Amino acid sequence: MRSPTPQLIRIGVRNKGCAGLSYHLEYVDRPAKFDEVVEQDGVRVLIDSKALFSIIGSEMDWKEDALSSKFAFKNPNIKDACGCGESFTVGS
């Protein structure tokens, strides 16, 4: 029997990289108990409750060019980022 195909994306942050935090995306079947559910234009995305203050107010967009396809984040909370752009620090 096949397992159900995940229908949602959960966005969180993990301790990673030289600047401290990195985005973490995972497919899930349903929201966790404290996930924040955000819906726009019929698309539902979950925000991990532990990441909420690090990414509140952020915009997420899908970007494609000749070399790559990826989610791009515009996060107003970032105070510093590493040179390669893979990790960031948020300020209070």
C-alpha cells in the first residue's frame, strides 16, 4: 500500500551555516499542533512555531532561471548573512 502524498510544506529554521540559521523546508501530511497556517492564492504553507519570530513578515517566492529552481526568501528580520547567502542572523 502506498503512503499518501504530502500536501503541505512546513517552513522552519535550523542552526546551520556560518551566520547561524538556515531555512528548512519539508513536506508534511498535516499541520503540527502549534504550526501557523498561512494561505494565499489557494496555497497553504505551514510555519513551524519555533521559527515564527525569525521569519515573521517574510515573503517566499519560487524562482527559476537557466541554472536553478528554488524558493527565494525576502526576510525583513535578517541582520546579517554569510557571503554565500545560505545562512543568516536575525536581530531583536
